[in-house]
Amino acid sequence: MRRSGNHLAINWILGQVPGSAVFYNNIRQKGHPFDVGSREFRVRFPNTRPRIILSYEDLTASEIKEGPLPEFLADRAARHDVRILSGVILRDPYNLFASRLKKWPERFATDTDIRRQQELYNSHAALAEKPEPVFGEEPVVPILYNPLVADPAYREKLSRKLYIRSGSDGLDEVPLYGHGSSFDGYQTQVADVRAGVFDRWRSSSNDPTFRTVVADKHVQKTALTLFDMGSPD
């Protein structure tokens, strides 16, 4: 989901890839995966096959499957010796929804809008809680933003699941293609990136819309189960 720290997480992954890589940002559901307006190449070793990251935002796995991606991956697997990994990037719901509400208050204007926000989050959380194969044969890899930022041991464990080297390169940057922080804009200093990211919800704690969104029992269950966070008071 947008504002989940997804671009920071992807920037971290790219920072730990020893070879070349290319990142395709915000792919349209019904578009060809390479047909995007924003892409980033990191060429470290010319004439080597790059690692490819395909990023979809604000879509469920089922919605992505309805597009051309499954056929694209099947064709690529048939013609090349490749490993296909699926990942879901998840931030704790309280800070995520505080950020989304600050950035796009119009997207929470009606009860239907709010339900869509909750259902989208809950669909991602369900995958993170019980990983299963989505694309390819391996189960989806949950990438939890909170421990990714705060816990070196978690990054070490996650790097093994993603078949990348261990490290923290890329964590202390706000990528330009992610539109910066909803609260601070573009900051590139380590203290600015990591400080306060777990307390963003406090600025929305008295907002009736925020309280409605996070009152969902599934949202609160995910906050407690995956992020050890009780309901905001």
C-alpha cells in the first residue's frame, strides 16, 4: 500500500543486491509490467542479467492476478532460468493510516471509501500472517516495515529469505519516486528517516475518521499480532 514505507523497503533491497538491478515502479493492474512511467536502473556489472523488481501499489493479490503479470512471469520462467519471489510490504496500520489520511483525506470521505481502505490492508495482512505462494512456487515473503527500520536481526533474517546480502544500505534515504514523507517531505539524513516513524499516528489520534478506520477488529488484530501494538488511545 502507498505510504507503507514500500519505497524505502525497495530501496533497501536494491542496496543489498550485489549485481545489476532494475526497479519498475507503480505498475498498472492491466498494463504490461515494463510499461511504466518510472523505472530505475542500477548497473554495477555490464552484460549481466539484472535482478528485476516489479512493484504494484494499492492492489490486492487477486487484482494483480487478473492482469497480465501471471502470463508474463510464466513466459519468462519458460524462457530463462529464473527465481520468482513474491513479497508483501506491510506497515503497522496506525501509522500507515495516519500517513494516508494526511496525504489523501479525500480517499476517506465515505463509509465505502473507508471499507475499501480497511479491506485492502486486511488482504495484505492476511498474506503476511499466513504466507502462501502467490506467483511462483515459494510462499510470499512478508516485509514488515517497522522491524525492517528498527531491527538489524530482522534485516539479517529477511535478507536470507530474499536471497540478497545482509546490510542496511539504502535504509537512510527517502527515494524521490516515493513522494517523500507525508509529514516531513524529502529528508535524507538518517535521523530524519528513522526518528518518529512509529509515532505518526499520534497526530491523528483525535481525528474521528482515523478512529473509525482503525476500529476494525482485523486491523487491530494485525497491529497486535505482527507489530505488538495495542489499539491507540
